Amino acid sequence: MIDLDNRYESYLHTKKCFTIDGICEHVIAYGWTDNGSDIYGYYVLTNNYKLKYNLQEQCVSVEQRIGV
């Protein structure tokens, strides 16, 4: 299993950021995605985007967060 805390916790408490379209996006949350019985991936929330990954750590979608 992927250790999300090891991978993303430092983004929550430092100036580290994801660069999306040339813009520094600070991570504000991350967690697991599931269907009620199985974990099938995880997400990372930034100021303006929700990035979804599968368990092979491949980005499967990037959604702009509206109204944030």
C-alpha cells in the first residue's frame, strides 16, 4: 500500500507545491478513494484542483475545483 503521509504530509506544512500549468498549487488535503468495499486509488486536493490517482500511482484525472 502507498504511504500517503510519507509522500504528501510535507506538502501540508511547507512551501512545497505542485506545479500545474506553470502555477504553484499548494496541497491542502489528500486521502483514499474507495467504492464502499475496496480502495482503488487516492486523491490530492490543491488550492484549485483535485487530482485523482490509481493504486499504480498514475494520474487518472485532474478536475478544476469550482467555487473554492
